[in-house]
Amino acid sequence: AQSVAQPEDQVNVAEGNPLTVKCTYSVSGNPYLFWYVQYPNRGLQFLLKYITGDNLVKGSYGFEAEFNKSQTSFHLKKPSALVSDSALYFCAVRSAGTGGGNKLTFGTGTQLKVEL
Amino acid sequence: SAVISQKPSRDICQRGTSLTIQCQVDSQVTMMFWYRQQPGQSLTLIATANQGSEATYESGFVIDKFPISRPNLTFSTLTVSNMSPEDSSIYLCSVASGQVTYEQYFGPGTRLTVT
């Protein structure tokens, strides 16, 4: 079975400071990893993905994430946070193999609050 | 990425009634999914909507309660039947297309409140 853990329910950061939203995963075989963002009363927006290749992946709105196979982590980062980044962030995983179908498993979400 | 629309965007329904949610995609897609997001919680997959065959339901979800149709490669419906307050949630459809189904794209969601 595949699973995702987002250990922090909420992350607070001052505008202009770097931010990190943590994610660890468990999956059979190689993982495909994703980050999504949800603004209030909106659907989920795709931010970035790791499939293969470089461990550091860049996505939308200046976000990036680092894949660490030994630590089974895929933390979301941004060098300089903006108030407009305040939203709910979800990490998701699926197995690269076909056994799990195309099902994504989502973490419980981390509320990011960026303050002036 | 695909552009996905859902109707209605929100609704308030009485217990015991049913609501059908529509999901329309602007291009043909191989796979469509229906999720539920209960207040303050993560997303839970209800079922995979298969074109031309019955939907594949996840554990805890049954066809009688959540019948799904997928008449073509751009459209699907989810019905929430015999509703109770516990069905109050956001219902989201998502799509994954092509042979390389790496990421899913989500519709804006339908916010359902059952009174």
C-alpha cells in the first residue's frame, strides 16, 4: 500500500523568508510524486512533479521540491515566501509500476500561512 | 493541461434526496476520477470512471450510493443518492490523459451541503 505523511498541519512563515513544507512517502518500487495547492473555495492546482531524473524539480509560482530517495522525502520549498502563497498544500504519491493503477494517494495537507 | 468544469459549483440539498454532479473536460481523456474532500480533510478517491464500462469503486464506496456514468471521453457524472448530512463535502473530478498518466488535473469542485 502507498501512503503519504505531511507531519505539519500548519506552517507559519514571514513574507520574504524561505519556506519548507514537509512530505514523506511510502510506496512499492519507484515513486511518482506530486504537489498540489488548494486556495479557499477552489479545486486543486498542480504545482510540480517528480518522475525521474534530477532530484530538484521546479514548478509553478517559484516553488521547487527536492526528492530524497534515502529519506523517502519530497519537501516543497520556496526561497522567498509571499502572502499570496497562503493556501493548503497537498503532497501525493503513486507507484511507477502498474500494480497500483493510476491512483494517487494524498497526504492530509499542510496549511501555509505567510504573514507580513 | 486539460480544462475541467463541474456543475453545479455548490448546492444545498435536503436529506433523502439525490444530486447529480457533472464533469466536463475540454479534450478527450483516458481516465477520470471522482474524489470526496470532507471539511478540513484530505482527498479520498471514490471511484475511477471508465468509459464504456462500470466504474471501479474504492473500499467503502458502493455503486448504489454513488452511481457514476461515463458516456464518452469528455464527460462523466457522479450521483450522490439518498443523501444524509454526512455526505456534506466537496466533490472533485479529476482527469489523467494519454499513456503517460503522470499527473491528474482537478475540476473546481462541487460544494454540497445536506440539511
